[in-house]
Amino acid sequence: MRGPAERIEVPFAGDGSGTGELSWGMWEIWHAMVAQRNSLPIGGTSVLPAGSTVEAVAAELRYLMGRFPSMRTRLRFGPDGHPTQELFASGRIPLELYDASAGEDPAGLAARVEAAYRERRFDHAGEWPVRMAVVRAGGRPTHLVSVMNHLVADAAGGAIMLREVRERASGPVAGLQQLEQAAWQGSAAGLQQNARALRHWERILRSVPARRFAPSADPREPRHWTGEFRSPALPLALPVLAARTGGDPRAVLLALYALALRRIGAAEPVVLRPVVNNRFRSMIGGTVCMAAQAGVAVLDVGDGTVPAAVAAARGATLAAYKHAFFHPERLNELIARIAAERGEDLDVQCFFNDRSTPAATAPGPAPTAQALLAARARSTFRWVRRTDLAGRILQAQFEDAPEGLLMEVLTDTLHVSPADAETLARTVEELAVETALGFLTADAEPGGGPDGAGAGPDGAGAGVPR
């Protein structure tokens, strides 16, 4: 990848400065970065409107850096490697300019710049957590590339940031910022919140089976594989299931994931880690930062039907949301202590992260059976990465994608084989489509409807091996 044609130094200034401990949300993503040996960058590439100028992009970068304290925050490391955060009141950040050669596709150049930004790990202490570039063709800006260190924001924080950029919000930023959060979390009130959450964790850790899966029959080298499953059918099926089970699409998706885990041999009850936005907490509502944390949910999927699993998911997620606000370092200590007392390794590394938007599964006219089946026929699965990470993990992440929903599966093949990981993804869709078809068929029959056949244990998609 060639270097930029030009770099512009953009000065910025904003409110606040100081140093302190990491917030709990920062600790959460820092642990993930260390385990996955990756900065887990967020952002992407967008097409600039006709008439855009480099000066306007520089002004937007200046606005971002000045408005959002998380973008002016770097890490500092002690002699023992312990990270802390430092918020700066001002500074300068480069805006890079790349020029497409004659006949070169500027979109392709932008894609390569984004890939280079993502592949190069951030220097958490030595650079700002934002990389931005403008791609030009014939001297005209055509594309904007913006990639950020995940310490800046989670998915919900990114959405808030984009909205404020569009509106050019100028009032005070909402909620406690990361440095302020860390101060509260170290206060008496914060310590009490942490203690309550860890008591909830301790009850679960002492009662559930230690292992989620038996050892894989097909371990691979490299050990950790990431696959992408693109499903045009899930956005059609989820609203049907939500309407008929009384659950919101996120609870339905969690229930489908739990059932699919049972299908590939997960221990009962199903124990998983839903990632919780946490912005229902007033102190951090509206904040652009890392606030999401992975709680813990225990699901007894009952008779194995989707309605029963959705009912279990609703109850389990309420408790998970309430207690997904804690110090990750203290949780690790708790897990190690209880594992030592039990005399067995405790596996709590099965994650569920739904980053899709409500619009992706918005209610509307029910799809036809033919549309559901045709959409399922277009689903695709492919492996995209193979690497060695630190430790055991199974993670499913759902995101909006063109013409469907993207499910990214990260598996440790020592515990969940590549074939089982692909089955996991396809089973989520299979259960959703078959159960939705059962509901739609019941609605079409005489006397059918919301209370008709197909909603009970014998409906389509009911069978999950027990």
C-alpha cells in the first residue's frame, strides 16, 4: 500500500483533561483486544457528496476531536503494563490525502486504504485513536475513510456520534465521559454496584456446569477460525417470530442462538454472554464511549421450541442487563477464585453480540412462505480468517448487511469444530425460517391466526435434540 500524497495537520481543542483508571467499558474492550491481539477497529468508507472539499472534511475531523472526549484519549502504561487513560484538552491530528492514478478506481483505492488502516495495530499510547483519509480522483474528493480504535466507542456510541455529526450538535455532551465514569466507578456508589453485579455472577458460577462444550473432534491449526454467514431470510423471519411470541427481535435472536447451541451439543442449561449496551443507565445515556459489557444469561430452553426459548430469553436477559455493569478485572479474579474452589476450569467465554438495528427487523407485512424459502436459498457461509488467539472463545455477532443479516462466528476449533460452527450459524436461520413458516401456515388455515395451530410445542421448527 503506497503512502499518502499529502498529510494535513488538523488542530483541535475540547473540554476536559486529566488522567485516571480505565472505565469498566474500556476494561471490557481492552481485554478483548489483548485476547484477540487486535485493535478491533470500527468505522469504514463512505462516498463523499459531489462538491465536497478537503477543508470541509478537515473541519469535520476537528469537530469530532473537539466534541467527543473519547477521541482525545490515549492510554498510558505503568512498569507492570497496567493501563490508565489520559484525556487531552488539545492537540493536532493528521488527515491523509490519497490520489487515485489516471484510470485507477478511487473506490478500490479507498478500500485498500481502509484495509491498511484496519490491519495496522493502533499505538494506544503514541497516536490518537482516529485515522481519517480523503481519496481524490482528478483532484476531486470522492471517498472518506474513517477508522477508529474500539476504545473510542461501541456500536451504540458510534450511532450517537454519527447523529451528532449530522446535526452538528453544539450543546454539552451527554452523560459521564470515560474519565468521569472511572471516577464514579471508584466511588462508594460504584463499588456497591460492582459488588451487586459480582454477587449475581457468583451465584451463577457456583451452579452451572463448568464446561460449555466437550472437546472438539476436529481441532485445527491455526486454532481460531472466523466465519461469515449472510442470511437474507433472518430479517424476514424475525418480525414474524417477535409478533407471535411476544418477544422483541433481540430476545428472539438470543433464543434462536441458544437453541442452535444446544443443537451442536452445548451443555444444559445454556450459559452465554449477551453484550449489553448499558445506556439505559441515565449516567451514561447518550455518551460516545465504550459502555457495552458482556453480562451473563442462563437459559433453560424448556421443550426446545422457539416460543419456549423466547420466554426463557426474556427472563434471562433482564437479569443479564441489570448486572452487566461491573469491573472486568474483578470478575476475572472472581472466576479464578471459584474455579480454584471447584477444582475445575470455568468456561464463560460464549458470547452473543447483536449489533443490528431495529430497522433491519422492523414489523411490516408478513412475508409469504415462498419469499422465506427463496431468501433462505440465497444464504451463504464462508471462512474469512484463521489465526491463533489467546484462550477459548465462541462468539456470534449479528450486524446489518445488504440484503440480509450478517452473522459472524468466531470459534476456537479446540472446543467447537469448524463444521459445528457453520452448523450453529445455519441452525439459527433454519429454526427461524421453519418456525415462521409454521406460524404463517397456521394463519392461512381456517380458524388460524395468532392463537391458532403452529404456536405450540408441535409447531414447525420445534425439535431440538435434548
